[in-house]
Amino acid sequence: MSDFGEILKAIGGFGLFQKIIIFALCFPNLILPFHFASVFFVQSDPERHCNTDWILKAGPNLTTEEQLNLTLPREKDGSFSKCQMFVPVDWDIDTIREYGLNETTGCQSGWKYDRMLYEATIVTDFDLVCGHVNLVQVAQTLLMAGILLGSLLFGPFAESFGRKRATQIPAVVMLIFTVTTGFCPNFYLYLVSQFMVGIGYGGYRLNTTEWTGVSKRSLGSCVSQLFSALGQGLLAGLIYCIRDWRLAQLVIASPLVVVALYIWFIPESARWLIDRGRTKEAKKWIFKVAAINKRTVPDSLLEECTREFSLNVTYYCLSFNVGNFGLDVFVTQLVFGLSELPAHVLCIWLLEVLGRKILLISTLLIGGLFCIFILAVPDGNAVAVTALATMGRFFMNWAGSICNVYVQELFPTCVRQTTSGLGNIASRIGGLLAPLLNMLAVYHGAIPTIVFSSLSLVSGALIFLLPETMRKELPDSAQEAEGNR
């Protein structure tokens, strides 16, 4: 079989075709962060009290203050209870005023919310407060579990049915269940929809690497991460302008409709077609790419043509805590998103200067150290904590960009998408564990930071065992991949 790298050199390794494909496949990354909108932007403990409108039947002319005084117990600090109410009675209003109510119970008819940062969140719509407060973390975990399963399913799927189908189906799944999420009448259906969104999210595949030449191979992966960073910044703006999570879901679905339409016209990977023995189809696409790039294909070439874990624990622990660093949640999310942009831009250049190995080691170790430094900040210093968290997330994102390139270059064509999927599975396990790890803060606030920082530092040390892949052709066989050791 002809070396596909030589074919790419002949037809153009980074021509008009590759630029169009990179943009088309990376554009969805601008939207993907929006799927975290409903679980990122939640007011975890909103001002509220039990709904006690039952008393209005006995006294329809009661003021709000009188109603609360008669129906709600008070806390030790004098405020009305957020989770308790007096047991309703079938008395007239004068008797209630004379004797008062003493027996308490949990909220029987839901809650009324006051001074809300948002118009509606999953917390207020599904009453995830008091005894149900931890269900927010369950929602986060189930979304990450869906992403994990999507990575598990669509990695081998891409090897068996092609890169094209492994890109199209997840895009359609995300569109359908993004819409259904916005219309969910209860929390259980919401969890199912979010799980399915996660499957589409985790299954979405980029095949820019296999069509791109050696000199620009890292560009496609880094640009996809760049789009993700822009999406993180836009997410803050989206939720700032649209304070209703259901409406936000429908807004998110709008660009996904465009993606679901054009994604059917993307080309299959010629490397995969050749590996599967479908040389006729591969040649057809090679000729098309050559024509788009205004190149010719030498006959001689065609005649020969016969046939990531701890990083994401850290990233998601920081991300899911976006509202807990002490500064305005919208500002923090915007800073998180914008801080990623220089990481991905620098990555495009430095990957070709320093190589994959040393850059990945450096970013993991430095990012882990910044996260460790959070423990040294005195309580109440929100600016310092946010600054250190932003720097930690900056280097974790940088490491993520490197990993996306590195994994694609380490493994041969016959298992490239499967191993990429396994890498995604490891990273999604990190995302799955992140909200659970954050819950350990109830025992001690330092536990999550110590765990994810340590994992980052250990991972940085383990990278010393990997080979360098800079300026090497993608291996098409297991023998070539093993030769890189």
C-alpha cells in the first residue's frame, strides 16, 4: 500500500478542502459547552420558603408578612425556615391567630422562591432543595455518565462503520434530546434527556487529523479546542441574557439544526477506506480533494494504493464549581472561557517547536501546582482563588489540546478511533467523578483540591514513558506504531 502521507503531499495536506472540513467539524465545538448550561448555572440555595397558600382559604385578605408569620417557624437567627412549615389545619383565621400553630412538617406544596438570580433553573423548576439538594450533583454525574457511554460506544463504531457515521449520528442525537430536555415536565425525564445528550456529546468525532498533512496536523485539533473556548465564553453571555434554562435549551438547539443538516455532506476518511479495502471509494475522495485543492494525483501513487483521566477530573471539578469561587458567576464563567483562548493559540505554535511530550509534561505539572496553591489562600479571598483556579484550568485546557493531538498520532489507523474513544472514556470518567468528588467538600473543603491536583502531578510524571511524535507520519499499521517506541 502506498504511504498515505505521500498521497496527502500530492493532493495538498492543508488546502482549501482541509480548511473547509476543519471549520465544518469544529463549529459544533462552539455549541457543545452550551449543553452544560442547565447544570452549570444553578442557584444552589436560593431564597425560599414553603408554599403555605392553604391559609388563604381561611384568611384571603392576609398580607404576605401575616401569612408567613402564621404558617412558618423561625430559625435561631430569626429568619423564616426554608424547609419547614406548620402543619395545615382546618380552622378559621381567628382561631389560628388566637392559638397559633406549633406542629411542624416539611414543605407539602412546594416552595416559593425570592430574589432569584435567574428566572428559572432546574433547582426551582424541580424543587432540588432541602432533602433533594444533592440531586443537582446527580444531574451533573448522569450527564457525564452519558458522555462516558457515548465515548465507549462510538469509538469502536467509528472503526467498524466509518468516521463519517460516527460524526453524523451523535450530532442528530444531541439535537433531538436538547429539544426534549427543554420540555421535560419532571426531573426524571430531565435526567433521561440529559443522559442521551451526553451520549451524543461523548460520541461526536472529529476526523480532521486523517485528512491533514504532517506540518498542520496539530492545527485542526487545536482549532477545535479554540472553538470550545469561545463556546465557554459565549455560554456566560447566553445565560446572562437568557435567565430561563428551558428557553436556553431551545436557543442551543437552533445552531444544532444547521449542524445536523450539513454534517451529512462531510467526506469519509480515505485512510479508513483504504484500511477497510474500499480503495475505489478512497480513490474517488482523493480525486475530489485534489480537485478542490487544485492539485493533480500522480498515477504511480494511486496504482500502489491497495488498502485521557486525571486531566479531566481537574478540569471538571473546577468547571462544576464555577459559582463557588466567590465572584460573580457570569464573570467567572466568562474568564474561564476567555482564558482558554491563549492556551489553544499557543498550543498550535508550541507543539511544532517543543514537541508533544515536553509540552504535555509541563502543562500538567504547572496546572497541578496552581491548583495546589489554592489551598494556601486565606478564606474569603475570592479574587486570589478565582485567579489560581483560572490558571489551573488554563493549563489543564492546554494539556487537553495536546492530548487530542498526541492520542491521534500514537496509534495506527486500524485502531485510531477506538483508542481515541478509550482516551475519551478515561477523560469522561474524570468528568463523571468530578461532581462526586466536589461533594466530599462537606467533610473538608480541601479534599477535592488535594485529590485532583495530585492526579495532575502524577499524570505529568507518567508522560515521561511516552515517545515523541512531532513531525512523524501517522502510523497506518501496528508495526509502524510500535516502531515509534
